[in-house]
Amino acid sequence: MSQPYELDVLNPATEEVIATVPGALAHDVDAAVARAARAQRGWAAAAPADRARLLRRFAAVVDDHIEALARLEVREAGHTIGNARWEAGNVRDLLDYAAGGVERLTGRQIPVPGGIDLTILEPLGVVGVIAPWNFPMPIAAWGTAPALAAGNAVILKPAETTPLTALRLAELALEAGLPEHLFQVLPGRGDLAGDALVRHPGVAKIVFTGSTRIGKRIMSLCADQVKRVTLELGGKSPNIVFADADIEAAAAAAPMSFLDNSGQDCCARTRILVQRSVYDDFLDRLAPALKSVVVGDPADENTQMGPLISRVQLDRVRSYVTDDLATVTGSAPEGPGFWFPPTLVTGAAPDAPVATEEVFGPVAAVLPFDDEDEAVRLANATEYGLSGSIWTRDVGRALRVSGAVAAGNLSVNSHSSVRYWTPFGGYGQSGLGRELGPDALTAFTETKNVFISTEA
């Protein structure tokens, strides 16, 4: 396809078109990469203190526009207003955190005979970031902020359904004083703009968050050029509740562990594994907690869960909740919008699709287990390994199970997964590499080793 095209942006709560934006083609990617390469050379040559100062200014400008960014996210992604404010604040915090690393991005002096050996961390050049629709702002910033801090230029391709906050962030970057073309946003279809960005020889690294299927394709395309890639892909995270846990607290916390963002979260705890001796008690507490979740207008301050992103996603979620399954459901609005109620599946076999595949909606399967070994086996009975939770009062058990569960991010007696100052990433088909945390900047650098002889 070489003809110009446009992307309609829909409000998921009303199905109304709220904006139309032009979509990028291969020649637009070529031009953007050329501009980015020129801007990157000047950015990398700037004093570290100046780069850090501009990134902090960018963070301050984002802070000034948090409410407007949040309202835009509500309209294009259907996120609750509370979540959207957090997301905009997370962009600000990531920029601040990355700015703090600019002047601390140091190499090493390694003892060697006959001279001095130094390592130097150099920026890669132009980085392509392909962001998803489920968390458009923060995940875009996960790649963008540390890449810029390390001295790179960034071309961001947002998801087709959620380009508006990304475009606004690019405007705010210019308002903050970042060099023109250093941070560019190219909305477009994945098979057009995304494919061209991945294939482009002038792009040194791709950061992708999305489905495992597309991640595999991107990895294959990057392999042709031995191009660096970071992949944050799917998840089917377990929430393991042992009999010695605080059952009341575990049941109260369980609903939003898989209903946050309408379950459109690869960290969602969509497999609730409960020790058999407390299974009935746990369900008796969980069911009313689920039904009390407020689902509705995402702009309402009291709403806890909004709509799904699209009709396609709604149909996908529906396909997993078949008539033969026992369910407990909450409520959801009727009429326009992509609504699906909070749903517990209590009668599924451990190998059923709803218990092993990523639904990416407000659906969780509840499964019993007998002992610690079975809990670990069920937790690991999936191709994914992104996150998970363990509820127990036994510290020894918490440490044993944390060591045995194959996942990159685990929480004990909580459902925390992502903090911008700690590493994030998955095992198995949940991805490749780590984002965030103290090493985030180094993932966007090349290590150069220099030996200087002292034996002239």
C-alpha cells in the first residue's frame, strides 16, 4: 500500500470517532529516520548536564499538562480518569528518573598489564519504539525516556487505536526545548509504518510491547540486520493463595489484580490458584468483591473499570467464556461501547484455553491446588512468565515459591508489578530483555573498550 490513508480514533465507551490522523508510510519513515539521525548527532555531543536539564524540563511541562493528557487518554483508550492521571504522572516520573541517569552513565577502568583499559558507553543512534494501545503513555515512555537520556533519538510508533497522547507528548517535548526531530511520533498501521521502522537500516534498536505473535515477527526481522531488540510480550500471571494467607485480604485484593484497565494488562493475575482447604471460603469472599466493582463511564471519578478498547477485543474476550463454563459475573453497561462484565470462571480445567491463554480482558479462572508443589506446577503450566503474586504468612514458603515460579516480576502479599525504578521483563514467551530500573539507560548504549599502552 503506497496510497495515503487515515486512522480513525474511536472513544471505546461510546464508539464515536473523536479524531482522524494521517497514517505513515515507508517514505515517511525514511524521512523521519534521516531527520532523527541528524538531530541525534547534536544531542549526543551536548554536555550531559544540558541533556539532563532538558529532560527535566520536559518532565515539568508534562506535569503542567497532566489533567489534559489524562482526559485525552480517557477519550481515546477508555481508561478510568484515576488510572489516566497516574499514567500521565508516570511519564513525568520516568523522564525525571532518566534525567538523573544522564550524568551517571559511566564506563569502567579495568586493571590490565602494560597499560590502562577503559570502557565507554556510547549511544546507539536512532531507536524505534513501538507502543501498545493498553497503556499508551507510560509504555511509550519506558523506551523513550532512557533512550533519550542515553543520547539517542527516538521515533515512536503508537498503536493505531491510541495515537493522540503520543502526538501530544511530542508537542510538549518541543515546548520544553528538546531539539527538533529528536523525538518524533509516526502514527500508522503496524504492517506499514511499523514494518518500515523495524526494517530500516538506520534504526539501531527496536523496543516493542505487544502480542507474542507480533513480537516473534519483529525479532525475526531484526535478526536479518543483527539489530538489537527489547520485547515485552504476553502474560498469564498466577495469583497463588495458600491456606495460611490472610484470606480476607487476598480476596479483597484479587478483583483489581485482573480488572485494572479492564484486564487489558499483560501483568493481570488471570489465573487465581487457591489451596483447596480454603477454596470455598475464598470464593465466598471474592464473589461479592467482584460484583461490587463499579463499571461505567471512565470519566466518572467513581468508576473502577471502563470498556475494552475495540469491537475486535470484545469479540476475542467473549470467545473465551463459553456456555459450558461456570461463571460469576459482575455488571456492565448496555448500549454503545465495548463493554464486558467482570467475570470469574470457576469450572475450567487447568489446561482449558481460558486458564492457559492470554484473554486480555476482565476474566480470571479460579483453580484449586492441594500443596506447594502443585501450586508451582500450575503456576508454570503456561508459555508465559511475566509476573505473579504469592499470598502466604510463611516467609520461607514465600521465598521458596518465588524461586520456583518462572516469572520476571513477583509480589508477595500484594499485586505490584511495575515500578519505574526497578527492572521489568519476562521469562519464556513473555519477552526478551529488561526495561526500567537502574540499568535502563545502558540498554540503549554500545560498550566500547579502549586499551592505552603505558609501555612506549
